[in-house]
Amino acid sequence: MNYFSAFEISASGMAFERLRLDVTAMNLANANSVRDAQGNLYQPVRVVGKAGRSFGNYLQQAVVPHIVAAAQAPRLVHEPNHPLADAQGFIAMPNVNPVDEMLNLVTAVRGYEANVRAMNAARTMALRALEIGAR
Amino acid sequence: MSIEVIAATGAVAGKALSAAGALPSRPAPEASFETWLVQQFSATNAKLVEADQGVRRLALGEADNLHQVMIALEEAKLQFELVVQVRNRLVEAYQDILRMRI
């Protein structure tokens, strides 16, 4: 049925917003992490959505998520007592901006909600269509 | 109702009758209503099984995401509703014929 393609579009939107939420949660969880044994520091990541290339593609996957690293200089925190502090007493931490992450959380939840609304609208339409001619 | 309208009705009825008379000579259509109905039944069953498996996976904690399961449930519901409505119309038509005066 045609209505199922509307469901697919909304489902890809929902999956995209879910991924954004997951990524934001990961950024927040790693906000205060330090370099690991190999000296790698956690890089804050972002989800970038690309629209499906053709219309036929829209029906399969309306939005194609990509996870990109937000290249940012590490945040230097002055903590001289920390075992990993450098000569000046600074330690590097991932440059996670809590305000940005909170904004991401809110927009992800609202975006998910909007996709659910769109799906419910398609469902209501289908159910109304099935009421045609009912006694 | 004016006479012209009645006459026009007669003309239409005549046409319908002649069309009905020509019916047996026409070859049976490739896809009959029956095959369509059977297809819809199997599609509905497939959707129901899919939804059931989705719920099962969710209960086992294997489902990737909640919305896919809910969408599968909705799709199964819609497909089932379509078949139910077609069945309702069929039964209505049957009862209409049954009530027909001979």
C-alpha cells in the first residue's frame, strides 16, 4: 500500500533523530574524559543528515545520516593535582559544549515527535479511507 | 420523475443488458478478484507474522529500535483493516442478493 511509503519516510526520520540522541549522549558521557593510554582524546561527533538522492530513494531512506567528527581543539583545564596534568598544570579534555548538546537533545526529541505526528497523520488518513462507505 | 428520464433509464438498462449478454463470450480476466483476495490474505498474514516477530524481538531485547516495531504493528493493523472492510462489503453484497425478491 502507498501509505506504507509514508511510514518508511517517517521511520527513517525517526532513526535519524534516534542516532542524533545517541551521539549527543555519547558526547555528554565523554565530556570529562581525558586522554587514553595511547594519547587519544575523545573527539566530539555530530550527525549530519543528507537527503535521499532521488525521489525513489526518498521512499527507501528519506534521510541518510553521517557521523562526522567536529574537529575542535581540546579544552584545557587547569588542574595541577591531576596525574595527567602537563608542566603548566593543564589537562586536555574534549571540547564538548554542554549548551550545544542540550540544544541537540531538545531538537532531537522534537524532531522525533514531529516524525511520529507525520506517521500518525498518514495512519489516520488510511483509516479514514477505510471508513468510506461503511454502514 | 419525467417520462424522458424514465426513457433514458430504459436506454441505459438496455445497454447494461446487452453488455451482460456479451459477458460469457469475453475471456476471463487474468487477475480475478479471487486471486487478489488470496494475495491480500497472504500479505496480511505476512504483516501479522512480521509484527509478531518484531514484538518477540523487542521482548527478547534484540530489537534495534522501538519505532520499527510500532510501525510494523500499525502496518499489520492497516492491512488487516483493509481485508476486514473488503470482507464486510462482500458480506453486505451477499446479504443484499439474499434479500432480493424473486
